[in-house]
Amino acid sequence: MAKELAPELIQKTLQGINIPARPQILVRLDSEMAKDDPDPRIVVRLISSDVVLSAAMLKTVNSPFFGLSRRISSVAQAVSMLGLRMTARIVSGLVLRMTMGGRQSSFERFWDTAEKVACISGYVASTLPRGPRDEAYCFGLFRDIGIPMLLQKFPDYRQTLALADNTVDRPMTVIEEERHATDHATLGYLVARSWLLPEVICEGIRHHHDPSIFDTRDLPNPMALTLIAINALAEHLDDEYVRMRANAGWQLMADRVLVHLGLSEDDYCDLREEVTTLVR
């Protein structure tokens, strides 16, 4: 079992912040997925009942990162091609965006980046032996959900983001804690737990800015560390080779990430070339 957060830490983290209730479509989807033999037709009907969600899903699955052999034009085709588990992960992320301000213009860049990093994470995972593609994709979407919540709460939080972008010797969450007495990773963990995401994803979100976790390996599920490593690499590739901006957090984790994922310098260079080709 994962070590639970102390009640006083939860109270401090959530002070003045409300976690939105888990949407009913996810409740119904998870209910079907929990069955011994989930019915794909029911999953398709659930997704298809929301026009916006259906359109967003088709846009996502037709991304080159999913490597489908032909363009998908219906939810039924998407479910058939991707499988139920990956479908559920994609839907969870898309519903998160729709629920937590994804349509507000001020957050469009955040969500576009989150989706791009999620796609890169899934692709990176697919290149690894037994790589957790489904979980890596979902992790990429949820990992930074605390950021827009803190942007809404603290008028000076954009200054915190700018400071973190230019600090190479301390994790972003340490800077957040100093300035706001909370951090987006802990907040994201609480959102993920509230939405009943798999524990391995929740734990990864909680520690994804902590480079020391690669040394202590103080996580109940080793896959959580793999998700953290995949995400760090995906975010680095998106920042520095797609968006052409510095990624201070990568400097704290780079060597640990590559060692954990078993990637040589040549492997890393090949992967970097593949990712930048896919996003062009």
C-alpha cells in the first residue's frame, strides 16, 4: 500500500481549492470496465452520447503517435483498434480537460501541451520492452493538472512558473511550496485519487518532480518510477525539440531517467529523431 498523505497536508494542499466531482460518464465507464467481460458496444455508446467527447477522441487517436494504419472515422473503429483499456485512459484524460477548464482560452496552451506530452509518453512507452503505453498516456494528461488549479487560486502563480523555468538546482515543487505552501504534484495526486485512477498513476504524479525518488525507489509499485521516467523524457523532448524552450527539470533527472529506462546515448538520439519527425 502507498503511504497515505497526512490529513493536515491534505487540508493545507486543498485550502481554497475544490476538486471537481468525478463525472458520471467515467463512473459508468469504470462500472463497465470492472466487469469480467466488458461490452465494447456499451463503451462505444457511452462515448458516442457526447458529441464533443467523440470528436475529441477521434482527433486524438488519429494523431501519428498512435501509429494506426488508417484514419479512424468512428468511435466504434477507435475502440476496436485501440482496445478497451487504452480507450478508457484516453476518455479519462479528455473528460478531465472538458471538466477542468479545457475550453477556456487561457488554458488552451496548457491542455495542448498536456496532450502532446501524453502522446509522446505513450510513444516512448511503446518502444520499451513491456512498456506501459496506456498508463504512460494517461499519466501524461493528468500529471500537471494541479497547475491550472493553482493558476486560478494564486494571482502571482505565473511568476512562480517563470521562476521554476529558470531554476536548475531545485525541483519545481520546492519553489511552489516556498511561495504558496502547496505544490501542483500533491494537488494532482489528490485529483487523481478522487477520480479513482490506478494507484500506480496516482503515486507517479505525486513524485514526478522528485529526482531523489530514483535513488530511494521509495514507491510501492516499480512501474510508478517508470512512468515518472517516461514522462520526464517526453516533457524534455517536447520542450527542447518541439517547442524550443529550456527544461530546467530535465537537468535534475536526465542521467537517472536514461539509466532507469535502459537507454544508451544512441537510443536516446534515435528516439529524439523519431519524436521530432512525428510532430512535424
